[in-house]
Amino acid sequence: MKSTKKILALVLTLALVFALAAPTASAKARAVKIGVGLYQDSGAAVSGVKAYLASLEDTLNVKFAYTVLSTNDEALNVTKVQELIAAGCDGIIITMDGGTEAILQECADAGVYLGGYLCDFDTSFRTNYDKVFKNEFFVGTVADGGCGDELKRGYDFFDSVIEYNERTPDAPIRHVAMTTFPAFAFPYQQNFVAQFVEKVEEYNAANPDKAIEVDPFNEETDILMFRPMDSTYFTKHPGIDAIVSMCAGSFVYPTMVSAGVSDTMKLFASGYNDGDDAIFGSKGAYQQEIVCANESITYPLVLLLNKINGVEFPDQPAEAERKSCSTFIINSDEDLELFKNSVYLTFNGEDALFSPEDVLNLTAYGNPDATYAGLCEILDHMTIEDLK
């Protein structure tokens, strides 16, 4: 993207900015094969990340191989990683924290490094920290948004509702209900519910004439067990103007259509699905979608390449970390137009936030002045503003 230089100027150290002007062709990097275990085999997000990684192959001297992991079958995940190792991968990036200790043992036995993407590895972090985050073959992970104390998505949902009301003062949202995925899979979504309610209560106290009613969370109907929302949702929540769905809108919108409310009710959701642009903003029910940039995979990729090439940053932490990542919060027609021009939807590497040369300059072997702090900084600059 044309904004690449602006982004790097914001996030890299002064030395790195100077290094961008210097030739990088002299960087001595071995040919590398990286395996990527994704959470599904198709869809916009998958096509976008594959397009981004393909654009990096020649400059980084890297080839990528792909597999699909399971959300609940740890043994299958171990098998998939074994297959990538057998295929000659020098490093592996996975999107699931399932069977991680066993996977790391396989990696250690083969001398292969492992990183995470779109996953905060929360189970490993809380229950198996020493064997995962202190493992010399684990380089760390970047989450799909926030981790730990930086989990603030409930506040983002509230902001989007208020922005909608400010744009449409003649038909504001005054009554909402919510949905989440089950706590065993996404334990923090209930925190997002509490955050949203907290902000609404603060808003109502300051704006009693514009108060927003939030229905009490109903565990019987409001927790979606990875199945489409049941039509009884609307009898449990009569009179609502909108649904605030902490989980993917694809589990909610079809039920809105079948219930005949998709033309009048608004939906604020996470995720993005093919074709959502036709029912977004002024065109339909969707008023918010939250997406993590494909380019966030740069974090584990750079750390893997450093390890494989036998170098590290001068400020490299002693233990692997899990990092939060900023997100594309799409809550207006203008935001959607910007998002549609990103690699996430164009599947063109030239539309990525970072060029291959930019990524090479983030590595310790491609740029002697590169730092871990500089690599982490880019994660704060993957927002809608950075697409402008």
C-alpha cells in the first residue's frame, strides 16, 4: 500500500527508518520453508493471508506450506504438525492452542521453531507457561486483537453503537441484546459483555434523554454453541433495535433473515464473511465488523526467520511473549471502502501494509539496526486509519 512508508515512519526506530533507504539485497539468508496451520481452508481471511505471504517469498527466500488445524482435536493438530515437519519445514506458525506441549516436543526433536498467529495461547499461558512460553523452540504468538489486560472489545462495540447513533439521529438505537460464544472456547467474551454494559451505564447517567436499554444476558438463548442463533432469541428479547454479537455475525444474520427482521434490526458483530459488503452500513443490517489484519502474521514470521538464520534482536526478551494486535474496526461505509482495498479482500500482495523489503528490514539478519521493539510496534498500526 502507498501508506507503507507512513506506517513504518510511525513505528520503527530512527535507525530502522534510515535502513529502509539502504539496499538490502546483500542480506545473507538461507532458503527456508515455513509451514502455516490455519483454522480453515477457505474464505477471505485465508485467501488474504496466503496472498500476503506469497508476495514475500522471493525477497525473503521463503516457501510456505499450508495445512488446516482443528479447534477441538489435539491429536489431529499434532499429526498435522508432524506432516509439516516431514515435509521439510524449518519453522511452523499455528492458529490453535491445542496439543501445544506435544507439538513443541515434536518441533524440538526435529529442530523446528514454532510461532502463533490469531491466537493468544491463553490456555498454555495460564496452565502450561513454563513448558510453552519458556520453551526455546517457541518464538511467541500474536493474538486476534487484545490479550490479557488489553482485552477491550466490549468498549469497541459500545463506541460503534454511539457512532451509529450520531450518524443517524433520526433513528438511533435505543434497545439492544447480546450474544457470545461459549466460555469454554472464548472465556473472555463475557468480559466484553460486562465492558459493554459498563459503558452503556456510564453513558445513560450522562445522557438520560438518550438512554440505551440493554437486555440482561440470557444464557439459554444468548450463548451460541457454534450453531446459528435460534429464532427464540427474538421472543426472549422483544422490541430490540440491534444485536451486539461478540461472536461472528454469520451465526446471527441468517436467523435475522428467517425471522424477517433483517430489514429493520441492526447487527454489530465480529469477523468478516464473503459478501458481507452487500449488507453492510447503508446497504443493510451489519453496522460493525472487527477484523485482525493478515499482516499481523509478520510478527511470528520475522521471529522464526531470525531463529532459523541464527540471529536475534539485541533487545530480544528472554522468554517468548504473546502480543496484542490492533484491529480493523469497520463501522461505516467509508471504513468498508478502505477495507475492501486491503490485501484481506483484494488478495493482491501489493495492497498489503508492508512490502517484502519492509519485512526484510524488520529482520535482524536483513537489517542490523532492527529491534524487537520495532517489530512489536507495527502491531499497534494495523487499523482502519493505517489503510488511509
